[in-house]
Amino acid sequence: MVVDHYTVSELNGIACLSWGEVKQNKKEIYSTRSFEERVSDLNTLKSALVIHVVIVERKLLEQQSLVKRLVIFAPSSPHEDVYYKNLCSMIFLYVHLIQVS
């Protein structure tokens, strides 16, 4: 196995990988953005949220990870007279790796 070969070589003082090459998968992936203008209709908000879900999906696929929980959070500006926030959390009981060809 390649990992075993690297481990044995490293233990014998032969550097195989630099710290820059050893990259752990992220345990949490975010896609966050602020709107330049106030969102006043539900369709615009839904479209923006879908875009962020797709961004997170791409990041998951790039590191070949599975999703356990997805949280979507949408607040208004805390500087407004009426502050609004809501979130939706989904837990996936069955996870599947999506193969994109």
C-alpha cells in the first residue's frame, strides 16, 4: 500500500511529502454571501440559496466527502428595524457518494 510505503520511508528519515501536500478534508464546508440589495421576494431568496447549495456540493465532490447534515441559514440585516432570521437543518440518514462523469 502506498501509505505504508510513505510511512516506512518517513520513519527511515526520507521525506516523502511536504506539509503543503498533506491536506486534511474539511469537516465543515460553508458558502456564505451577503446581498448587495435587499431581497424582497421569495423566488430570489430561493434561487440564491440553491446557488449556495450547489457551491457546497462542488466542494464536497472535490474532496470526495459525504454530507451528514446540511444547514441553510437566512437572516436579514441586524441593523434593520425588523430583524428576521430562519434556518433549515437536514440530517441525512443514508449517504451516497455521487459520481460525476
